[in-house]
Amino acid sequence: MLNRLPKQEAKMRFLAYQFISSNVGSAWFKWQNANDLSEIQPERAAEFIIQVSPSLSEDTVKRRAQTLQSWLKIFIEYW
């Protein structure tokens, strides 16, 4: 599907939508009571992960939070 989209912008919007529709994306939206990507507070990613997966190690939480933050930064550029 992604390779059928003509422009990079369309591809990134598609990926952003897929993220929002994913389990983790929709959980993050719900946890932050957000209605749009721009309402997500990336600095709260670690707090979100700790609350939804309290058994993760501190290093894993840090890595996953960094991943969520980097994805959000990219998706917001194209949203």
C-alpha cells in the first residue's frame, strides 16, 4: 500500500494514521485525552509507558519513550 502512494508527504500521513489506529497509538491518545496528534505531549511518553506497562525495566521504558517521541515528531511534520 505504502509504495502506491505518489509522494513522501502522502506516505508519512498514511503512516501517521496507521500509528493513531494502532494499539499503542490509540492508547496514547486515550491516556492523554487527545483529539489530534498535536495535542499529544511527547515529554510524557515515559510516564505513559510506565502506567500501561509497569513491569518494564527503566532502560526499556527510556528506549520506548524515545521511540514514541521520535515517531511523534516526524508524524507531526506531515500531519
